[in-house]
Amino acid sequence: MGGPPYDCMSNPLGAVRLTFEKAIGLGSGSETVTHPSAFEGKDWGALELFRHFLFQESGLSKVPILNPKTLRWVQHNSLVRYRGMIQDMLGNEFYVGAYRDIKDGSSWRTNKFTDVSQYPMESPSVTCIWERRLLYCVPVPGQSSWAEPSCDMDPNWSPQSREKRRRMDGEDSDPMDLVPEDEVKSSPITKKMREDGLPSTSPEPMDLKTASSSPGMSTVQFVDKDNLPCLVKIYDSPESDLKLNDVFEFIGVLTFDSELAVEKDDNELSNSFYDDALVHMPPNKVPRLHCIVHRKLAVHDFLPGSPIMEPKPHLVKEIREALFRHLTAVLGNDGVAAHFMLLHLLSKVHTRVDDVAIGKLSLNLIGLSKESVSVFGTRLTQTFKSLLPCTKCLPLTLEYLNTASLAPKKDYQTNRLIPGVLQLPEGSHLMVDETQLESGSLNSIGIENTKILKNLTEFQKVEYDFQFYKVEMAADIQLLIFSDGKSNIVPADVIVPFQPSALESSEIPVAEALEAWRWYLATVRSLPHSIGSEMQKVVEDDLVAARQADRSLGSQDFSRWLTMGRLISSSLGETCLSLEHWQMVKELERLRKERLK
């Protein structure tokens, strides 16, 4: 790319402007000029330009990650990328997507991918009103430090060189910079649309002073050093592409002005029909990212670098054996618990049949006290944080149950979804410690929280409270429960009495081993699975025989066995259930039942 107008990194709006002018026919020598209204909800070539820069020219690694550290020096109106979970969907907003200044004849300008018009909007002018979606995103809950994104920074993006360029080129050298604050005045077109009652999805205005003291405000209004929320504005993307709680990487134009305050009526943003005060996120508190490219992230995308190898069975078995030895050491040489722990870490919801989530395998380790959890619980917490991208701990006490907000709730006063503890992305791991739970009375909140936890464990669903109704949101969260006896609050799929024989700490694994184990856990859990016709007959005969020997066995037990068979096959890098795998399932069940006697 050439000078600043062609620079996708530091001047993306210049590139957008040039592709827009080319698309409508300005400066092409042609007498035909396409009306900008033809591009509403469509791409006119800018997306192709940025995709080529990011993925064909390897520009993605040079785009700075937006976080509390980089926010202090990253350039306004530059290209950034942000990884986050969609915590709330704020509806749509109208904005002046394109306009033609009558004084300037046929010159059309576009305001796409920005909050404030790059050029003063004189009156009268001809405008095209377009629409964009608003997403409130937060850093991935429970994300491990090793899973945080990094990039090889272009030397031109250092704070020192940025200041040097500013001194050399001057503040006003870039034609796509924001106009001075005294020129950012309320657009007559904007006022006229409000006066004419243009339909909008926005709620009624609310006074900022009142809003700042409302419930849930502390989660959105202030940016701290460890947590950077972001208001992402989405263009030209189907609603089905982005869902609540999905984790995305958004790449787009950053607009963050620490001195630009939201003032009502007389100082509205010049090209938007949406008042930032309505969502209580002024631009001096929450940065805006005007998304050009986005991609949904899976567990594998959190691994630093590329996959280390193909999941070939003989290599997978070597990694499996090393990881199993490590888990056994962490669990005090309890090999049975380590086997079940490995299967638990590989579990995921593959499909749903009616209310049944196929593939989940929650694990309840029983026989633990406060003292033993302080040892082994701490070890497992450290182990999970080193192996899994997203993990959280839930200390289940009576006070916690009676006061915690586990499920999200809609606040209609602020028109916001107040997040809950269980609003987690797909593939998260949740460790529940019941050993501190003492006898006592549950209030209405506590009773509701126990129902929410049971619903999550049994059906992998969380009920979101919209006051007048509730909505069940599908989840995929691995649940590990520590308790003295069988948990009645979080009824797990598998109950394993914990029997450690050693207290010595396990050795800290080297970096290469950790990378291999992370790759293993992220890769083999998604392997396809099938059961051949011969094995189907063997499994059916064994299930019939087991039912005849023990009438207490039911469909849930048989479903768990089949899930364990799949997980054992996957753990060994195999995609088809074999007789050996099935024998391992029956042996693990035998050992577990012996402990339960």
C-alpha cells in the first residue's frame, strides 16, 4: 500500500473512502454515477481489500490487539483487533451512511465504519440512512493468561514512532482524521429525523446521573487495568452469524476519544441517530470498534501458534500417556480418578436430542474435606489454568447461594442484560467446591440458584431472566464438583470416590509438554466417532446383560457408558469404537462401583 490514504493499518478509513468513490464511479471518467443507496447493507469492495491485506499479505499479525495496555498508545481511527465474548446485544442504530453536499455538486461521502463524519455535513445535503448492529463485548470470562492473544508489532506502531510521525506530518496532515471538536456540531439532518419521529429501536433517553447509580453500572461504565469492554458495531452481517456468549475476534476501526464526552441535545454525534447515553457507555469510557472482518473462535483458536501435528493415533497415545501420568501425580497417585478426569476434560456437547445433551460428562469427586480440597483443589486449579483456555471456580457456600447472581437478568430501566456468573462461552470449565457448604436455610435467591445449577448440570442449559419470561440458553460447560458425599445441588453424570495415596506435589511440566497437552485436549475432543455394526451387536448384548444383572440401571447409565466409549476412543486418537475401548469402559465402571460400595 502507498501513502496514508492507502494504508489499511493506520488509515483504514482512507481505504474505505477510496473503494467507495471507486464503486459509485467518482473520478473514473464515466458519466454514470451509482447512487450510494445501492450499497446499503452491502460491501462495495472494502471487505475484499482488507481481507487481502490481513490474510494474503499476512497483515493480521501486525494489527495491534486492543487491551488496557495498548489502549494507551494505539492510534485513533486505526485498525485494531479485539477478542471478546458477546455479553449483550443492544439492537440496531441508524446513521448517515452516505451524504452529498449540495454545495459541492455530486461529491458523495461515506460515514461507514466511524462514529463522527470525517467532513463537515453542510445543510442542506442529500443523505442515505443506513443501519448497523451494536454488540457489547467483554474479555473472555476465565481466560487463562497463556491463551491471551499476542501479535508481532510493526515498528511503525510503537508509541515513540507514532509521536514522531505526528510531529513530522502534523496533526491535520491526514484527511481522514476527525474534524476538530468545535466543528463537531449537531447535524440538522439528525435533528430533523428526531423531530419527524424516524422509527428507531432505541429505548427512551435516560439522564446520565440517574443511570450511573443504576444496578449493573459498575460492570460497564469504567475501564479498569485488567478488563476492557468494547462496543462493537457490526455492518452487513446476518444476525444468525453472531449469537450471545459466542467468542469472536473482531478486526476493525477503533474510535476511542478520552476527551469526547456525550452531551445530549446540543452536542450529538454528527452522523448517528443513537444516543450513547442510552446504553450508559460514553466514548470516553468504552472504546468503539467498527467491525470490518470478524471470525468465531473455537477452543483450538486459543492455542498459541499453529497445531503442532496431525492427530495420528501413535502420536496421540504418547501425549495421552504423558498427560495421564501428570494427572495421576496431581491427584495423589489415584489412577482411577485420573482416568475419569481425563475423560471429563475431553467431554463436550456434540448434539442434542430433545432435552438430552449428548457428550457431556460432569464429574463429582467425593470423600473430600476442606483440608483435602485446600491441597488437591489448589493443584487442580493450577493444572486447569495451565491446560484449558477458560476455567472458573465456584465456592459454593450458603451465603454465596443466597446472594449470587448466577444467571443473567434483563434490566429494562437501563435496557441492559446484567451478566451472571454462568454466562460463559462454549467449552468453559467450571469447578464447584461444595466442601464449605454448611447446613442452613435457603432464601428465594438460593432456591432459584440451586435450580439453575441443576438445570446446567442435567441439561446444559441456563435460564436467562427477562422478568416477564425466561429464556433457556444452551450451554457447553465442563463441570467438576468437589464434595464430601454425593452432591444433590449439582448432580453429576459420574460419581467417583477420591482415594489419593500420596501428598507430594507433582513436578512442574516443561513448556513443550504443556503445549502438547493443550493441543491434545483441544484437538481430540472434536474427532468424529462411529460404531461399526459388529460392535453395535456387542454393545447391545452387554447392555441387555447388565440390565438383567442390575435392574437399577437405566437409560442414563447406558448413555453414560456410550459417552465414555466415545471419549476413550477419542483419547487414543481413534474415530471408531473398538472392543478394547469398550472393555476399558466396563473395567472403569467396575472399579468405580467397587469404591462406591
